[in-house]
Amino acid sequence: MGRQRSTVRTPFDNLTKGSHICYFYLNSEELSHLVITYFQAGLANNEKCLWICAEPLDAKTATHLLRVHYPELDRYLERGQLVVMDYDRLYVANGQEFDVPTVLNRWAAEASHAITQGFDGLRVAGDLSWLKSIQALKAYEERFCTFSLQTPIVALCCYPLARMNHVDILDISYVHHFVVAPQGSSWRLVPSARHRDLLWHSLVESLTRGMLAIDASGTIITATNMLLELFGCTRLSCLGADIKEFATRFKVTSMTGRVRPDTVNLMSSCDLDDYWKATSPAHGDMEFLVNIKGAKPNGIIPEVLLLIFHDITGLRTVDTIEGNFLQVVSHELKNPIQTMTALINLMKASVDDRESPVYKYIQMADSCLARISGALEDLQSVGQIRRDTAVINPIPADLTSLVLEALEPYLTNPKHTFICKFDKTQYIPAMVDPVRIHQILANVLNNAIKYTPQGKRIWLDLEVSNGAAVLVVEDEGIGIPPTELELVFEQFYRGTKTRGSFPGIGLGLYVSRCLARMHGGDLWAETRPHGGALIKLSLPVSHNDTQFETLEKETI
């Protein structure tokens, strides 16, 4: 029975119930064209459509125009899905004066009747050109705006531009949710300032976590009540005018150094998590996991950044207990491992035949013990990093020599081919902790071996550029998916390709990156074009020749 939905989409197709829209028209032709398109979407959505007319486009003329566009109009009229009437039948029925409460009650009755008839709500188009008092008109629209949000109704209020000045247009636009604006041969719905305010209020009220919203300039837009409570504030202005003032006032700092809380450059840090410290007048020193989410402008909400604060201050006790546990376990295991290492070395020395099965079994035990030692070393480092007690003891060293020393135990491995692309005689001076550098290199090389099938190649390259030495380790292994290039450096993270198939606890790369950054360098992964993994370690080099004079002489 119903008219088929047009394939041309309009802004009126999926209007939310409660929408209150205004339209300023030049002539009756513009008005009729818009209303007919507006009703076409309503009929397709099984909504009851009600057109309230006024001169010069009265109910008789409007019905004629509808018949031109809807040959099946009589079916809609008989079914009661489309009703056309002059304004005085609803707004001033029975000769009464226009009265806002009475009119709203009539709208409520019409909406209720539409639902009873089996329709999915009421869609109204009303021409208010008949109302002579602009003040009365504004008062009515203000009341209707609140009413519509509680009623299954969509309302299009139409006004002749000839009767409106600029102030009237602005005032009437504000008390509606949307304004219809011409766009070529069609229209678009422009959200009013009031509607944006309502959306923000709804967003803030729907959040139970501490949330702070800032715009592109760093200005604080809004915050949830929970965030205000966390920082001991009773009103938004107590937080500060912008993010810089907020960070200064509450001594907000990043515990990782990934993000600067006191800068508008936060906009470039969206869609990541960070750990922040702050001092609250109400709660003292606090720690937060902060989700930094960007909300792109969509015509309703401008470009904003949402900072969602999760209070993790209470977890510090748990973290301390965990750190103490790791420290005790590491201490208890350290002595037995050292004893076993010494025994294995004695067993190796006592076997003359390097090809005998016994010697191979000893090598297997040595390899297993090395993995245990490496895991224990990483656990100890994690505990130190968490307690902020991890230290490095830098001394003058040659990075080329350190790389070759770390690589040497792996060169006898017949399962993989190691290819050094760099000059082994080059001298690269740096102030580093050799023990920590060896720990980093061991983790990176062990990963390359672990995830590279037997018979495949592993390349190492070492170059100096822009004051930094960069070691590149690439392999022909299973590789790292692009979406996991950062995730593999998180604590206990196991890649989707490695879970259940390879041993490990997911700490090696996390610890190695932390140690690299303590040296002023970094550790990261990149996509290898031909498959496999590509890991890069950067470390600052030294250009102080006097400092390395002794080392150079010893090297020569």
C-alpha cells in the first residue's frame, strides 16, 4: 500500500524521535517542495504525517500539491497516515485564543493516537506564519523543544523569511535542534548551538569515569563530576582554563614520558594510553591510567580530545607486593642457577669428544639454563623498572665490540646462518652499560633465533648516522603483523603468531626497550618487506676523543 522509498537519500530519512527542526523559506514553492520530500521519508518509515497549513499555502492547495506527487494519496488519507489541515483547527480550535499548554496537550494526543493506529510515531510540518507575536512564537518553540524530547514526534517548523530579522532567525534557530539549510538541489541539517550543548551534556552525564575534554587549542571544554571530585573541585573553572594550567595546578606529569600533559600537542597523541601522576588537594598524590581518545569533528561535535582517567592509586600496594615477590624469587633462584652453570662448564671440560651424544646433551642443558637465566634477568629488571630502581652504569665502550661479543655464542649454531653486513673493524665509541647492552642484544638475538625456521638467515647491520649508532637485526622468520609492531613491546604481550607455539613470557622486548631508553636510545620494530622481522636498536655515540683515548689505545 505504501509508497516505495526513493533511492535518493535525504537528510529527513532517519530522523530521531524528538527532533525539532526549523526552516526559513522564501516562497510557497520552496516550502511545498521541502515538506513533500520531508513527508516522503516519513511515509516510508511508517510514520503518521500531519501538515498544518497557513496562507498562502492552505490545506486545500497543499492537498492538491500532494496529489500531484502521490497518485495514491487517497489511500494514505483513508488510512489516516497523511492528514492535512489549516492551522486554526489545531492551534486555535473552537475559536479559542492560542494557548501553549492547550496546544502541547493536543500534540501529545495526536502522537498517542498515531501509535494507537499502528504507526511508528508522528511527523509534523507546521507553518507558523499566522502567529503575529514573535515573542509568543519564541516562548512556544522553547516549550515545544523540551516537550518533543519526551514525545514520539518529529517536528518541522516553517517560517517566512520576509517576516524575520537577523535576531529573530538566531533566536528561533537556537530553540530548535536543527536548521534546514539549502545545499544545491537538496538540503542539509545544521545542528544548532543548543543541540550541541545537549549532546555535550548527554555525553558528560553518560560517563561514570573521570573524563576531561579539551579542544584543539588546549582549552578545557567540559569534565565529568567524577573528575571534579578526584581533583577536589566543585566547578569546572577550578580545573584551570586550559590543559597547561590544569597540569601546572595539579602537578600532572607522565610516568613514561610518552606524552606531555601540559601541552596542546596532546592532539597528536590521540588513541593511546599513558600513566600520569598528579597531586589532588582532596586525595593527595594519585596515579592514573589515562586513555587519550580523539573525537573527529562531524558537524555536531567539534574536534576534541577526551582524556579518560582511571584511578590506579590503590593498586600501588599490589604492585609493591608483586615487586617484592619477584625480588625474593629472583634472589632464591640466582644461587642455584650459578651453581648449575658452573657444573655444566665442568662437565663440558671433562668430555673430550665434542661429537659424542653426552656432549650434545650437556649443550642442550646449557641452552635450557641460558634461557632460564635470561628469563630471570628480565624478571629482575621488570621489578626494578616498576620500582623505579633500575640503574645503568655507563662506561666508555666500543659498540662494535659489544655486538660481536654478544653474537659470538650464536655463530656456532648450525641451524641458522648469521650474516654481518657491517665493518667489524669500525670503532664506535659510546658511554653505555655493557651488561645492560648485552641483555638487550641477547633478547633481540634470541627472538630472531626462536622465531626463524631452521636453515633461514639472520642479518645484522650497524651504522652511525646523526650522532646515533643503529643496529638492525632482521630475519626470515614468522614476522610481526603491522598492528602488533608496538604491542610486542608491552609487558607480557605474546603475538598472535606465537601464542601457544613458542615458549616465553613476553618480557624480553619490554625490558630491552626500557633499558635502551635509559641509555638515551630506543628499540622498535618495523615491517620487513620480504617477510620476517626487523628490529632496530639506536644508541647515542660519543664524540669526546679525550674520554676514549685509553680505550682506543687498548683496542689498537
